[in-house]
Amino acid sequence: MKRYKREEIDFKYNLGIYWSILKKHKPVMFILLLLVLFVEASHTLTKFLFKVLVDKGELLVKSEITKDYFVGILLILLSVYLLLVFLRSISNWWDHYLLAKLDGELIYDIKEKYFNHLVNLSHNFHTSNKTGSIIARLTRGGRAIESMTDIIVFNFSPLIFQTLVVGGSLFYIGWIPAVSAMSTIVLFIGFSLYLQSKTKDKKMNANNQDDFEKGIIADIFTNIDSIKYFGKEKAIMKKFAKISKDTKTRLILHWNSYNWLSAGQSFILGLGSLITVFFPMVEFANGNLSLGQIVFVWTIYGNLIGPMFSFVHGIKGYYKIMGDFESLFRYGKEENEIKEPSNAKKLKIKKGTINFEDLSFKYHKRRIFSNFNLEIKKNEKVAFVGHSGCGKSTLIKLLYRLHNLERGRILIDNKDIREFKQDSLRSELSIVPQECVLFDDTIYNNIKFSNPKATNQEVWKAIRFAQLHKVIQSFPEKEKTVVGERGVKLSGGEKQRVSIARAVLANKKILVLDEATSALDSETEHEIQKDLEKLMKGRTSIIIAHRLSTIMHSDKIVVMKKGKIVQMGTHRQLIKKPGEYKKLWNLQKGGYIK
């Protein structure tokens, strides 16, 4: 069972990616931080108003000021306080409004960035990575970038601003309480950072196991039919229980790593509070500080407690976010194996000639082709036959540039396909693949996918061509019937007809039929074969078929074995000669090549 290997979190790289996305929205972020600064400063100013009130009250008790004077001061303080409350409320409203707007923009940007990157990665990447894991990482990365901005605004910046404001205010009272408060902050944060740094590996392990579990879940439900057919529900339940238990163990191990954190923080805060208040009290006893100043020291020191815990909670979230970033941003380091020149142009196929020249290719360690050569002329119908694994489908993938050649080149209209943009190459080819996978959308939209600009009349022409109109008439929603995930609501033959209609609508110069009628019954296949004959006229056609009866009228039949051409000619020519084709013909007797 494959597991993710342990990898370190690349903090510098992840923060660089985050900043590259955030910097497009710098003005909004700057205003947010200014609002936070005002809110934090207003809390200290409120405590200063209380200090003035206590000091004036003390003077009133000593009869050093009149009652009327005290009431006047009280009204002024009350007015300033109400103004601060009003401005703070306005600031909080704008803070949340701008943050919601910023978070929405950031989530959109990161999902667009990595979705586009993932879509453009090579065929090999997508066959090597579980779809469930990709979805989990993309979704979690979107949530993480929102959390990162929230942490900066609500967890990190308040402590930074309070440290500056409170530190300056305490220095106004005396250097000892200021140094004590600052030392408490440094010790509290340092201790918390040290312990939390020890948890990052546990977080990554928990993340990787979670991704692994989601990948397995996706794989299980994708293959639910096989599980039902073989009656393996209990075996699958047992397998999932073991994986889920492993996920639980890693999560608990990660969560328990914070047990020492709370105890240490409480001790540091208690000690810091004692030192911060003790020396001002001594100064008060000596008559050097007023009662209002003592109250001011204690209350603004209390201003630091909440932001310190919030900061540490933010650090905990920060490491979690970095783990989530790592899972997604790691994909950003993946490069498309299929390279194209910086000056690559768009391909426009006019004739449709294809030349395979000295192809050499191996898939992983398995050799498929060595010095393979073949010429396909304009409008020629060429069929490839041979046992499974002989290289027929691989040749099509190479034509589509889904893999890199080891040596040699493929020419279309005498132009090397590597000189052109990959998407333009593929958009100039039309294919009916062996495995027809459809979007969870309507039949109509699945067909129109190959040519979004097609008119309704053109779509219906393709539907009738594929003999699909007879089928959809029995559906309650007709062509608006939703086919389900991967087309699960349609039969194999129905999906194949949709695929054929899609290829017809694409209307390209080069047509690839990869087992195009394999899922059809004999009667329907016979009907569609006539239409396929019409479709192939005026087009260069490549046909892959196990049923030899479907390729008898091809202009050229290429017989392959272990990546080599062992025979080539028309059906009439090959059937008269002893060799691989005649063996295959006699072996299947109108059936399929195994």
C-alpha cells in the first residue's frame, strides 16, 4: 500500500507564494491593518481615560478639587469614551467587511492559479496521483489562504500593535514595568513557538494520512460496482477501518503535542504579572506613583494577555496552514513533462498527412517502440491491429503529445508537432476513445463540449449521425438528461454514441477511432459503421479495433507486435499471406483479438 514519504515544510517557498497572491491586494490589506491599529490603540486610550478618572477622583476625596470641576472632567471623559466606542464600532464593521472581500479574492486567486496549473500538467502526472487527494489539497489550500489572512489581521497584528502602544505607555510610567512586560511577551511567545515547532512534522503526517484516506475513499466509490459484483463490502469496510484508525492515531498524536503548552503559558503569565505590578506598587508605597498610574499599569498590562494568547493560537494555526500550503503548493513545483518552445504557434491542419519517423519510446522501464516508422497519407484510412500491449493506443497518445518521445519525431503536414502549442494540436484532432468518460452534465452539453460554438442544428445533426436520437427519445428529459458522474447513468453503448456524436461535432481533418464501436450491439454497430464510413471520407482516419471485421475496408492495415510493424497492406492482401494477420483472423473468426 503506497504511503506519502515524509517531507519537510518549505516555509520560505510557501510564504513567497502567499505573498505573490496577496500583493495584488496590498491597498485593501494596508487599510485593514490601519483599522486594526486604531482599534488596538483605542483600548489603551480607554484605559488612560480610566487612569485620569481615578486620579481626579483621588483629588476629589482629598478635597483638592471641587465637585463641579470633577463632574466637568467626568463629562469630558465620558464624551471621549463614547466617541472612541463609536469610532471603534465603525472600524470593526469596515474591518470585517474588507476582510471578507479580501478573503474572497484570495480564495478565488489561489484556486484559479492551482486549478489551471493542475489541468495543464502532463498525462503522466494525472495517472500517478489520486483524484481524491488532488481535490482535498485544492480545497484545503483555498481554506488555508483565508485562514492565513485572518491570522495576520486578528492574531498577529493586534499583539504587535499592543506591544508598541503598551510598551510606550509603560515606559511613561517607568522602565521596570515596561521591561517586565516586554520580557513576559518575549518569553511567552518564545516558549510557545518552540513547542509548536515540534508539532509541524506531526501535522504533516496527519495531513498526508488524511490525503491518503481521501484518495482511497475516492478509489473505493469509483469502483463501487466491482465491490458489489464480487460481494466484497465487508472486506472494503475492514480495509477502510484500518486506514481510518491510522488517521485517527496520527490526528490524536498531533493534538496531544499541545498538552505542555497551556501549563507553561500559565506559569510565564503568572510570573510576569507579579513582576510587572510588584515594582510599581513599591513606587506607589513610596509616594512616587499615583493610584491612577497603578490602575493604568495593571489594566494596560491586561491588554496584552488576550493578544498574546491570540498570537500563540495564530501560530498554531500558522503551522497548520503551512502544512496545508505545503500539500497544495508542492504541486506548483511540478512541471509539465511535455515542453513546448516559447515561440510555439497554433497548429492548423490543412492536409492531414501524418509521419512517424524513427520513434523510440519507453514507458517507465518498459520498451514500447524502437525506430518505428510509418507514413499516413492525406485522407487515408489506416487501421492498427495486434494483441493488447503491442503499442496501438500508445501510438495515439504520442500523436496527442501525452508523452515525450525518447527519440524521433511525429510530423503532421510535414511539421513537427513539438513546434506547436499542445492545446492547439489536440484541438485539431478528433477522437472517439476506447473508454468514454462523460461529464456529470446533460447529454446535449457533453456533445457540445467538443465544439462550444456549434449551433443547435449542428448538435442535433451529430446526435442523429450517432444514432443517438432514437435512444434519448425514451428518456424523460430527452437530450437534457444528466448522465451522472463519468456517465454512470448511461449504458456502455449509449456512452459510446455520445462520444461518437462529440467527435462528429468537432469536425476535424484527422479522426481517431479507438475501439469506437466496441460497446455497441451488432445491429447498432452495423448501422453506425455505415455512418462512420461517411464520416471518414475526406479525412485522415486512424482506426484501432480488435474486431477485424470493422476494418476490412481500410486503405491500409498495420499489423503490430511488440511495438513493431510485422505486416502492412489491405485486408485482401493480408488475408492471402501466411503471417500474423491471418493468424488473428483465423483465431477470432469474427470475434475479438484477445
